[in-house]
Amino acid sequence: MASVATSADRLTEAWELGPLRVPNRVLLAPLAGIGNWFVRLQAKRYGAGMAVSEMVSTHAIHYGNEKTCVEMLRIDPRERVGGPVSIQLFGADPAMMRSAAARVAEVGADAIDINMGCPVAKVCKTGAGAALLADPDRAVAVARAAVEGAVGGQGALPVTVKLRSGLRAGETSGFDLARRLVEEAGVAAIAFHPRSAAVQHRGVPDYTLAARLVESLGAPVILTGGLGDAARVREAFAVTGASAVMLARGALGNPWLFAELVAGRERAPTPAEVVEELHWTIERAVEHLGEPRATRYLRKFYPWYLARLQMDAPSAKHLQAQLQQSETLGEVRQLLQARPAALALAV
Ligand SMILES: Cc1cc2nc3c(=O)[nH]c(=O)nc-3n(C[C@H](O)[C@H](O)[C@H](O)COP(=O)(O)O)c2cc1C
């Protein structure tokens, strides 16, 4: 195993994902209800080598659901600067996957990821997400259909699959399926989350199992799980030997983590920088959803940014409640501006 320091240098190296060149090895993971074009753009602005969308329903794309096709498949030209954009699809029907993959290629995605890791009942009861681990033949058929459908103007798009290690603790059905997906379906890389679906996002990921997959799979492995800060990312990247890492909860309201890992940024953002970034996010949400919907949508974003404002806990809690109860974004902007005294302390 390479030392953590030597291997961390490799995070900034380019690598090949099928026909694509990805400029570095630190990617944004798919995040349901969050990973839209502007969250992906934010990650790219801070140096992410590739960003994956929130999961999108193949059923909704196939039947032309307007909100899905207009909002969730929206790719902003600014996102393309600095590396590819991947759209994640979920579904258990090969024919629908083929049709959705074709549509995703048409709208200009560079790659497609298939969700075989989501443990949520709403998804699993349709046979999709982590439920596909229990039906490996179907999983291979779904992935093959995506590979066949994903032919865009620039040729075939690489298809990746994001997998759990298994359904229950100690199971390795995901590990076993990875090889079939690569060999039988032509999948270009596996994004591996070495936790079972049963534990959802709790507990320590099994990096030993991820290292075994890296050694045995004839395709790149992208590691996800437990990558909450730069030290943990560097350590997990070194011990697994993965080709790349995907940041998920660690990147929520924290695009600076990308800069730390790929551009050598050493200091935490100042409160003024955090507030400025939150204003940027608010403006992009308005651009995406219009003001009334953005007001509601942004409520889940505030706690992530407040956590970085270096405020004492009661003040942060109070400000969070005020932001989340605001009826307009004008009120939100005022609340953020009314904080300069508290924020200036640590600038
Ligand atoms: C709010 C939230 C939404 C997520 N949405 C998706 C999703 O749409 N598709 C997916 O494959 N994984 C999804 N995940 C899983 C993450 O991509 C990632 O694999 C997981 O959080 C483990 O990484 P972490 O421990 O570093 O957060 C989600 C996780 C969270 C916390």
C-alpha cells in the first residue's frame, strides 16, 4: 500500500472513464433531491473532476414527465467546464432503462450512472435501487440496456453502476455483481459503497472489501462512503487503492472540501466566504425554480452552511429557525446581512 501522503498526490491526476478523460479523482456523489445542475456546478467551481446528478426515474423519463425532463435532466453549460457530467438513473425495467438512457444521451450528459444502492423502500419496492442486488440477472439486463441505449451525438456514453456491498450486513452480493456488470454488461466503472443497504448510511464502511474489489475488478472502482473530511478521504483512497472517490455528506454546504483535496487549499472558509457562497446558492436556486419554490427548497440547505459559520450553538439554532421560517428570500437575505457583527469576528 502506498503511503497516505504519496497516494493523496494521485487525487489530482487525470484518469480515463471509458472514452472520457476525467481531470482528477475527486467527484461529487449522487444526492437525491440535492444534486441538481447548480449543486453540481458549485462542486465544479471548487475543483470536482466529475459530478453525478441526483437519481432520476427511468419511468418518469420514459413517459415524458415534464418536471423530470425539464428540471432533473437540466444540464447547465457552465457545469461542463472542468470535467464531465453524469446523470444517475434508477429503474428495474430494461426497456425503460434503454429508452431513458437514450434520452439522457440526447440532452447532452457525458456519462450515465445506474443506482443499485438506494435502500429506500419507495425505490426498492419497484425492484430498483439496492433491490437489484437480489436479482442479479435483472441487474445485468438493466445495465446492458443502459449501455445499448446510451448512444449520443459523440458516440457511446460510458455507463457506471453505483452499488452497495450487499443487502444485509456481512453479505457480498454487490461485490459479486460488480464483476458480472463489467464483464457481461459492459459497464465502464463501479462506484462502490461498502456498507450494506440495511444500515443505510450508518456505520463504518468496509474498506477492506473495497480494496479486494479494486484488486479483482477489470475496471476502475470509485469509492464512496464515510468520506466526511479531507483526512478520511486521503486515508480511504490510500487503503483501498480506488481510482477515484465520491464526496457525499462531506460536501453538503462544503464545496471547499474539493478545493482542499484537489487544489491544496489549507484554510477553512471564513464566515464571510460561507455567507457569500450561500448567497450564490440562493441566486442559482431562484434561477432554477423561481422565487416561491426556491424559498421552500432552500430550507434544507441552511443547516449545512450554518455549521460552518463558527457561531455558538444557540445563535446558530436561532438563525436556522429564522431562515427556515422566512416566507420570502428577501427576508433570508436580510437575516444573512444582519449578522455582520457576529460573522466579522472570525473573518
Ligand atoms: C441526502 C442523501 C441523498 C442521497 N442520494 C443518493 C442518490 O440519489 N443516489 C445514490 O446512488 N446515492 C445517494 N446517496 C448516497 C451517497 O451518494 C453516498 O454514497 C453515501 O452518502 C455515502 O457517502 P458518505 O458516507 O461519504 O456520505 C445519498 C445520500 C444522502 C445522505
